[in-house]
Amino acid sequence: MHIFEKVLSVSIEELELELRGLKEISWSDFWLNPRRLRGSDFLMRWSQGGWSEKRIVEAINSTGEFIAVPYGPSGTAPTDDVRAFELYFERLEKAGLGKIKRPDILIFEKASEKFVSDFLNTVGGDSELPFIPEKDLTHFIQMAKIAVECENSLWVAKKMPDYNSKLTPQKRLAGKFGLKKSAVLPTVIIKEEDRTPLKKWQEDNRKPIHIWHVFYDRAYGLSFDKAEKLISDGLILPTVQTFQAPGGATTKKAIYKFYYQYAYPLGISQDQPKLMPDCIEDKNGHILPYVKFEGGSLEITNETLELLRRL
């Protein structure tokens, strides 16, 4: 699967939007996207992903103590133009770097701001980082406090049915504490396919990776090391889901859903984002509507600030 489609893959369980009353569209004539970005779900996925990472960067930068820099391919890709987004991954693929897995964001101390700014000016901005071999980024990486892998979900966390549920002994976990398999609550997600490359990056660069998962109203964080221990201890089992790519291809992937009770509160929404209508149009005048996220702000918790200070 091409990296563009991989990034925008959506779990079948989340494909809830339909366009009714439309006859078949000739997607071969759809000039915005030769990979047939053909559903509102995928456009919303693209919009939400860019919005959530931008929200984290703004929240960290507003602390006055730390700065966040987009680092991985998805973190540095354009977020305001779906065609530019695709062309960015086309370029990455042509450079032979499409399979590289890097964390989405690097967090630095505020005192390193001049170093970071000077370095980015030298290489042509953060959008060029994925095209630079890791061996040439060693000093830049070593100046960072932690690396962050970003995830997001279209849920109001505190309104999820099993929010505030207590962990109880579970038969499927051999008596270990957990929740029923069908529980619906905030979780921090890691894909099985990302575990090995993230572990290798962390070991090679000797920098801790944390997973930061953003919901509509709040966000949670979990260290990669703690996630691995929860898996090895049998407290979190894999869930197999079917994912669909924009071009229609489906694939089964194992993911791990870590209850928010195992995570630390990363941030709380101060200003709610607005859901704004938008659309893209092909050369024949076909309209594909979707909802995009605008605005909103996240305040980093004291617990997270203390964690960053300790590292």
C-alpha cells in the first residue's frame, strides 16, 4: 500500500458517512487525487489529523518552557491542501523514504529555540526533515527531550459510555484487571505494525517516545516503554480491525488500545474547535463535501509539564 493511502486508512468501524442519491462518479477523471480520495471519511481523517497535531504543537509552544517541532512525514506534511498533501508523499516515495517510520513531533526545551530555528533554516524548514537521512540529524535529535507519536479520535472522551469505569478482573485476561472487550472509552492506540520501527528508533536515538492521543475535548499520553510492558504483562491484548484506504483497498491490522486509566492526562480543551463545512470539486464539477476542524485550544496539564521537566 502506498504511504499516502496508509496514512489516511480508516478503520471500517469508523466509516459511518454516506453520500446518498448520487450515481457512480467517474473517479478516473478526478484530477485532485489519482488515488481516488473518494469519501468524506477520508477527508475528515486528513483534516482531523492535521488539526490534532497542530493543536499539540500550539499547546506545547504556549507553555513558555518547551517547543514542539513537527518531525515525521505525517507531522510535516501540508495540512491545508489535500492535493499538496498527496504530492508531498509522492515526493517522499520517489526519494525512497516512503517506508521510514519516525515519530511525528520532537519536544525541545525553550532554551534550545535558537538552535532549533537556526537548524531548520539551514535545511529549508521542518517539511524537509523527512528527506534528510537520520545520520545527519543526530545532533538535532539529541537536543530533544522526547519524541511524540500522535493519534486522534473523533470522540468526546468524557461522554463515551464506559468513561469512569473501574477495572475489574477479566477472564480473557486470566484474571488480571481490565474491562470487557466491548467497552467504549478513551484509549491510547498503538498499531502493531508501528511497534518494531518505533522501538528501533527509540533504541537507535536513545530518546524516549510517548504516544499522545487527542480527543475532541481532551488528550492523553502514554510512554512507549509503559505500553510495551502492559502488553508483555498480558494486561492489554491486540484487537484486529479492518482498515480501508482511500482507493478502496482493505487490510486487517492488529492494534493495541490502552485504557486511559493507564495513561496520564496530557491536556484539556479550553476552547472547543468548530466543525466547518468544506468540499473539494473535480474538473467535471462533482462536489465531495466533508467537515473540517478549525480552532480550539488545548492546555497542557501540570502532570505532563512535570514529566517533561524530569526527563
